[in-house]
Amino acid sequence: MKPVRLTFLTALALLAPAALATPANAATPTAAPPLLSLTNPDFEQGQYGWAFTTGTGVASNRPHRGTKLVYLDAGAGKKVSQTVTATGTGSYDISAWISTSDTGGAFTARVNGNVVQSQSLPSASNYRRYTLSRIALAKGDKLEVAFESGKGWVNADDLMVSPSAPVNPTVTSSDPKIKEMFDWARLKANSWTQQQGSEGPLNIDEYQSTGTGSGTYASSYWAGYAYRSAYYSRDMAHQLAGASVLGLDSANKTMLGSFAASATDAHNYYPVWSFNFDAKTYLSIDYHNPDSFVREVPATFELVEKADEAYRWTGDTSYVDDPVMWDFYRHATKEFIERHDSVRKNGVAEGTGQGIFKGAASYNEQSGEPLAEAGDAIGSQYQAFLAMASLARGKGDAQLAQTYEKKAADLKTYFNTQWSGSGSGANMIRGYTTDGRALTGWGKENSWFMPMKQIIDPGARRDAYLDFIDQQASGAGKPSNIEAITYLPDTFFKNNRNDTAWKWMNYVFDQKDVQHPVANQGTNGDYPEVSFTLLSQTVEGLMGVTPNAPANSLTTQSRLPKGMDWLKIDDIRVGGNTFSLRHDGATKSVLTNSSGTAGYTWEARFPGTFSAVKVNGVQQTAQTKVVDGATYTYVTPNVAPGQTITVEAIS
């Protein structure tokens, strides 16, 4: 999408569930900083608002979006700049799409005449998105944003101002690659957030470069193509954990709330596929009328799962108390299934096999298979049942929780004894067509979602299928779009294939400067899902953090790959507390309850069976448990505010 033509970006959470009774342990809502507006940020109004030296100007030959761009000719001393006055205290990220023919140019921010950040521009003729991050301003400060010339021409377009994320986690490690990766992902992900209260265009897409009017943007972030003015249910579901790592809880709740409110009876309880950043206007390219809009079965269930995940990260009780959210969970896990179970009539939600505007069974839109049921849909349905059980317990309804725990167990049994057949590897069933044919072989999303959603029983059959997925994705079956590949680290971390997961994290990161196959999208790294998922794959994957803020607890498990001796993350926020966590190999972990008023119960897990565990040097009898087929040794010390606890497993 081409960023906005007025001020920049983000508004009131119009459809967000109300925080009816946020508990003391939940994160305190972070007040939005004052609006910081740039005039004419996409240069569609020519030179208005900007200062130009000789050798610079506005052209129409090669815009990023719309009809105009700013250019600087080759040679030193040329500049295009704008100076604005801060109306209050805040921290901001400023991004722009820039292309260059040679090195030496710069994208620079000055505060009161002093350079506070400057990015040297490489030689890259394709447009890439550059960001000046976490620029602190006080009321009355003068901020200059400038493009400066180099050895070759510089083209720039489509600036955007984002509020800096409430949480700023940092990584240190024996492996410099993970630090480089995390630092890049943190800054890049934050640059996609919208600035609360600003006016922006609606319904921008590849066919409507200026949109269809404007609206007040809601607390949200880009999730989907960067050339559309929208966030998408599938992308948002995959980005939610990374957004939680940055403390973007208000945006998560706004976006989840908009999807929940759209899953109406008239829509057959499907959530709408995409929303403009005002969080209330359906994106026109994806929505025509209540009978013709993009919808895919897995998204309905993933949104239930991710609402529970957001609840666990924040402790915000509106996730269980808000009636709109609760009705969505209830309809998604009951009436939605009943209305979309007409072909095989087995309690599994179906698609129509007639394309995405009629309801697709799978996220794999390119397969051309007329799927009624798909592996990604049934796996997501299983996780939605578990999430509904968890949310019901949070609501205090133990009976409903037990009902959904049984639904999940029964669905998993049915999957493993009947639905997926008896084959292994390439012979496992991963979908059924509308005429009843079972499909095996490589199905991309409808293959890897099955082990990612943990619906396949542990054992040799699941191991063989994970081998099959890695083989296919490493060969001719590799998806051409990077956003699909971002699921592979999650798939392998969920199944304790740490080295394979790390391999795919490295692949995604190493491809960040490669042109995306959709030309308008820019580079792979400028697809928002890439940066958000690398954050979550570090915290939830490598560090094995599972939050449970409503219960003042968290679980950790080292999943460090071979060659990574230790990894530490500072500023992990769970509820109202922040933590520092370090893993040394797979047998030693250190947790500090850095800030907040609540003590937390820490379940420190270690894969395997150990004779004993030391807690701050004091030996304790080890406890063991089996989780999804894997045996863990664990202890559960309480970590008081300000306290550091070291746990080490002893052979």
C-alpha cells in the first residue's frame, strides 16, 4: 500500500472490545504520544511542505505509489527536507520508500539542528523501506526529516510516521546472527504500526492508488501487502505474537475486535478477510457484498486461538468479558462448524471448493484443488477448541471448559484414526475434495499446519511427516512467497526440531533484501509478516516462552540450536511485569523479574530426564512430565519482583 496522503497513521480503537475489568497484573495501557504530522508525505501535492535545494525536485517518472516522487540528482550537497514542531513528548519511527543508483546518499533526522539518526543508503534500484527509529521528542522540539544526495540519483516516496513500540526488547548471544536478526526484526516490525488518531486513505490497492476517501485510523499495524491500506486476518493471526513482544496490545485487541464484530449471521459467521486501518471499513478489493467476500476456513479458528494467546500475554479480562468477543468464540466453535459441514458431515468445517470469494477450505490459494476439508483447517479447528476451553476457564466456566477440552480430544482422535488415513510421509491424507476424494502429497499450508497445530499424534508417523515437509520445502516444493515460508520455523519449533527451525529462520532473514515475487510489494523484508514472525520465533521459539499473565505465571524451555551456546533477552513483558531470560544450552536458565508488582510462578522446563535440579545453587528433587510426547524435567519457583533465579538441571 502507498502510505497516507494526509497526516500519519492510526486512530481510536473503534471496534476494540472494552477493557471491562483489567486486573492488576495486566499491562498498564500505554498512552499514545501526540500526533506527529508530516505535510504532503507522498509528494502528490508537488513541493508543498518541503524545502528543495538545486538538483532536486518532484517528478512523475518512477513513483513508488501514486503519481509523484521526490528525486535528488547525483553529486554531493543536495537535500530535500521538512521541519516540523513537536506538539508534545513522544517517541516516533519515521519510514520512507527509497531507491538509489549508487551509494553515498542518506536518510536523516535532526532534532534542534543535531543529527539524531542517519541511514546510509546502499545502491539499490528497487524501492526499499528505510526507517529512522525511536526518535525522542519533547514539546517544542524542531524535527527535520531529510533526504541527502550521494554518488548516484536518489528517489524517495511515501513517508510514514509510527509511534515507537511500548516495549523495546534486546538480545545478546554467543551467536551474533541471532542478535543481528532480532535487532533488524524489532526495528522493522515497529515501523509498521499506525499513529493513533490520524487521518488516512481508505481502500488503497493496486487498482486504486489514491483510495476512495479517508477515515480516522485505529490502533493497528500493517498485516498483509504493504501497498494496500489494510490488515488481513491470516497475516494478523501470524503476527500477533510478535506484536505482543513489542507491547502492541492495543493494536492486537483493536484488530481482533474488528474481525470478531464482522463474523455475523449474514456472513455465516465468517469474519471479513481484511479491514482498512480505521478498523471498521472492509477493504473493497476483498469485499463486494455479504455473499461475495474473501473468506478462508482456517482464519475463523486461528482468530479464536490468537485471542486466547493475547489474553495469556496481557491478562486483559476483556478477552473473556467482552460480549462481542465472546459471541465470536461461541459462534466460531459451534454454529460456524454446523453451517459449514454439509459434504462429509463429520463435525469438521468445510470450504466450498469454489474459490476464495465463496469460502476456501485452505490457506493454499494456488493449489486449484476443490477442497472441502483441509489439513490447515482441521488443525486450526483443534486449536480453536483448546483456546475456547482456556478462555472458558478464564471466564470461570469450568463446565464449558471441560466440554471443549473433550471436543478437542475427540477431534484429535478422529484425525489420527480416520481423517488422516494410515499413510506416513507423502502418503498422509492432508485434505478431501468436494466429491470425497482424499488428497495426499505436498499441500504447502494444508501440509505444514497439521504438525504446527499439533493435531498429529507424537511418534514415528509425525516424525516422518516433519521430514517430508522439510524435504519438500527445501526442494521443488518451496513456496515462492516468503510469507508462506515464515510458518516453517513455527512448525519445527512446535515439534522440538530446533536445528531445522533455526535453519528456516536463517533462510527467511537471509532473503530479506531479495525482491518479492509481487513487484509492488518491494523486497521480502518489506513484507510485514517477516519481521513480526522473527520476533515471535525468537521469544516463543528459541526461548520457549509461554506466557500466562492471568495466572501470574510463565513457562520457559530452551530450544537453542547446535552452535548457539547461550541466548539472553531483556524486556519481555507479560501482563504488568517485564522479565529478563537467559538460556545456557539446554540445561541452565536464568530469569529476572525486572519490573512490576506481581510475583510470578516460573515453570522452568528442560528437555529430558534429570536426576536433580539446582535452584539458586540449592539442589531439589526433580519433577518430570510428558507434554505432547516429550519428557521434561521441571521446577516451579516463585520469582518475586526484583528477584533473579537460576535453575540448572543435573544429570
